[in-house]
Amino acid sequence: MSDETGAPGAPEESVGGPRPEPLRFFGTSWVHHDDGYAARRAGVAVGSLAAAVASCLVLRFAYQGLQIAGTGAFVTVLVVAMFAICTALAFANTLAGFGRRQDPQRQASLRGLLAIGFVGTLLAYFVRSLTEAPGEKLHREEYEKSRAEHAARTTRRSGNPAKKKRRR
């Protein structure tokens, strides 16, 4: 029988210790790599790659619309450069976000850029899901740190502290 974290018989989580933070698409299966973790990772990889390919097809239709409209070379180059730059920035930002906590104000200011470069975000999910669940490393570090802090706070002392030798 498993507890809420998906860990079979994990006493440290069920006794009031820190609980792992769920990841999108994975829940807390990333902790012990159970509950279909490998299948979920494969699904995220295939799904994000398929969504990126579909998105590129939509962008191609938009490019063809610009060609049909006859907007001129300058506008076409400008739009293509905008999507390319925003995609590269979204890829780098999303990939970096899997390794460290992002500043919410910075994320809010980049929201438009990330929306334009959505293909980069999808590709970052694909690349990260080849090695681990996106965000797993960061969450694992934070979870292990909180477990160690909790263990340090809750361990009982042995002996009488009044008889402890004093250092000079």
C-alpha cells in the first residue's frame, strides 16, 4: 500500500515530514520513479515534440499568408526573425528554469516573449524529458534539503546536555 506521495511505505513523508512538490504531468512519481514514471517521461517527450512539429506547421501557414498578402521582404524577414529570436530565448529561459527557481516578476515581464516563442518552450520540454522529468533535478535538491533539515530538527539528543564538556 502506498501513501499520497506514491512511495510504498515511506514513513518519513507520512509522519509529518516534508512532502515532495508535484511536477506537471508527473505528480510525485518522480520521487521514487514509480507509477509509470518512464511511460510519462516518454509521453512528455513524444507529446512535446509532436506539439512543436504541429506548431511549426501553423507558423508555416502564417508565413505563407504573409507571402500571399504581399507584405514585402522587410515585413517577412522581420516576422521570421522575431519568431526565431523569441523561440531561442524561450528555449534558453525554459531550460534554465528547470535548474533553478525563476523570479516571478521577471517571468511576468517575459510572458509575451515566451508566448511568441512557444516552440522553444516545447522543444525545451522535449530535450529535458530525454534525461529526466522536466524540473526533477531542482525539486529533488529542494526535497532532499528539506528532508535533511526536518531530520536534523526532529532527531532526539542522546545523553544529558548538562553533563556535556565545555570547550574553552
